[in-house]
Amino acid sequence: MSPWNYSDSYRNEAQWRAYPLATINKLIDVFGDHLGIGSNIGCSLRKTVAASSIREKAADHHLILAVNTFHGHAHNRKCQLQHHPLYLHGFGLEDLETCECVFAASNAAAPLICHASHFHYVQFLELHFDQWDIDKYLELSRFILNNYKQALTVISDYTKELEAYRATFPGEGLDFESWIAEEFAYLEAVAVEPAQDATAVEYVEALEKLEKCQ
């Protein structure tokens, strides 16, 4: 094993950054404009693309980089407001966690291959994913139909709730995009936690300690 050095580390990091850029470049060639891509670190990946050789190509094709729904909730609030699919147009019900579903399903093959030779390791994985493709293809029509029904249900249910809210508060506007912009501007301006909020938290913690002592 060769000793670690800075040049090796830099080379590995450069290779790591090149893989997603090459993938994104190919996806843009195949799918064209308004492509939405999800990544566990979509926020930092956006900066990488903006500083890369494909930055103009990505901008011209209106590329959108988001953070996967599940992973996005682990990011800070400012990141979510910018990169979470919940606040971005065009993603609909998609959670961008397809890879997680694939990996989770492949766990079923783990007991069969954990002590297997390399040949049988690859063989069982090949059989697993071949069956996965067959099953998903057979369920494709039902999957699309269920998503369509779910979308209709979401629209119907939330439309009723919005109408009820408007009836209760007739003078209040429901410009959600402006609310997002206002929240982001607030978080940008707040460098430290307001003293009033910190005092309230300390007060609640003191009450909890008192209750335990009693």
C-alpha cells in the first residue's frame, strides 16, 4: 500500500467530483431542458456544477438540483427553503429516493451472498435485479395509476382546507412563495438567536428541571 500524500488526496477528490459532473452532462444531453436531479448533497453539488466546465450548459438548459426529500429534512432550514423538493416547482409527488428503495430491496439478497464467493456474489445480485426489473415493469401501469389517484386526492383535500382557511381569514393572502422568500430573508438576517427566544427556551428548561426535582 502506497503512503498517503496530498497529491493522492487531491487526485481522489478531483475524481469524485468528476463522476457526478460527467453524469449530469450526459443526462442533460439525453433529457434536455428543465431537468430535475436529486442528490443527498444537492446543495453542495449545485455549487460544484456552478464552478465547473458545464456551468453554462447547465444554466442554458435550466437544470434544477435538489436534495432528496428524506435526506433534505436533515439539512438546515435555509438549505431546505432553497433545495428541498417540497418548495420547488416541477417535482410533484416525487421524493427522489429511488436509489434508497433499490438498496433497501437488495438487502433481501444479503443473507445469500454475505459468505459467498465472488462468482456467486455477482450471480445472486444479477438474479435479484433481473427479477426486480421484471416485477417493476409488470407493476408500472398500476404505479402510474396510483400516483395519479394520489395527486387527485391531494389536490381535492388541500383545496377544501385552503377554502376553509380563506373563509375563516378573508383578509389574509395565501401567497406561499412570498412566505418562503420572507422566511429565507429572515434567516439570512438573523446572525444569532434572538435574546427573547433564548430566554423563553431557558425558562421552559428551568420549568422542566423543577418538575423533575419535585
